[in-house]
Amino acid sequence: MSHDDHLLELIRRADHSLVRTVDGLPDASWAEPSLLPDWSRGHVVAHLALNAEGLSRVLAGAHTGQPATMYDSPEARDTDIDELAAAPVPDVRSRLLAATTSFEQALEAMHAKDWEVRFERTPGGESFAVTNVPLMRVREVEIHHADLGADYSPSDWSADFAVLLLDSMTKRSYADPFTAEATDLGRTWSYGEGGGGPRVTGTSADLGWWLTGRGSGERLACDADALPRIDAW
């Protein structure tokens, strides 16, 4: 294995925290709405399990020299999530635990050269660098853990993850430039091309939640008339 050990440790912590939350969810609450439109808590857990399985497949393909996609098709991805979300709760719990374990094992098996290739999310779809897989996974786990609407929220994110998220969100496209200041970290990020624009201020957790298109930014301050527009992520 040759990658950012700090990032890999963040993944392990995030996975273990997620599994604890999922194990503690009463079975009856799985059908209740999550914070994501049209998804129950069961859908969120199913997605996290299938995401881990898909990324494990990608890593295994990179390691063996036999490239693999995350999902067979966009339709198969959605159908698989719906089907797993409807399965008995113990089965979904077990699937998540097995998937997170398999993903960590796939990470451990990687060699330095394995990280140098690319993969497609679906056949013929957009391609990504395999080296981005750990970042992709830790963001999925931490953000969707909060999406469960259980006993975990962005305020529970570690400062290390918040910085990782705010750094990574600078890679997105934005309609207009703006600056974000994390009051708890004493750090500032620039988003969008050209620099400048309004200044948005708040905690790193609130900024990260808003930058992923969640919430209304109600706890953020802005020196313009309104917060910049953020597209769904």
C-alpha cells in the first residue's frame, strides 16, 4: 500500500463511527425519511454499502490490472439501492459491515503503481483517477452519515475531515467566485474562478454542509445581500 496514511486513517475512523450509528438505529426507524429527498435511512445505508462494494471493485481491478467500473449502469445503481433498502434490516447492517471491511482490505492490498490508472463510474461514463478513491469514500461516509439524521451531524466531523472537504470543494465549478472563512479553524478558502466575490463566514462544519448543497446556510454570515448559489452535489 502506498498512499496518504493520514487519509486512510480518516476512512477507518469514519467507517467505524458509521457502523456504530447504524447498529444503534432501531429497526423501525430505517423506513423513516433521511435528510436526503426521497430517501429513507435504509436507502442511505444501502447506498453506503453499495458504494463501498463498487469502490472495492475498482481498487481490485487496479491492483490486478483488470479495470472495473463502480456500477454496471446508472439504472443498475439505482435499482440495487432500492432493492437493498427494502431488505431485512439485519441483512443491510451485515452488508454494510462486510462492505466497509472489504474496502479497507482492498486499500491494504494496493501497491504504489496500482494508483496510477483511471476508472469509469459506469461503462463508457466519466473517468476518474484511482488515486481519488480514498477521498471519494471518506466524503461519502462522513457526509451521508450526517444525512441519516440520526445521532451524527456535521458538527461531529473532525477538523481534519472538515479541512479535507473544504479543500476538495475548491475543485468544483461555481457560477461566481466567493471566499469562505472557517471561524473555528482560522482559515480561508477561495471558490470559483478569478477570486474575490462575497465573503461567507461560519464554522467549518456549517460551511462544508452548505458547500455540498445541504441546508440553507442559516448559520452562515455573508457580507453580500445573499449567500452565493450552490448547486446540489
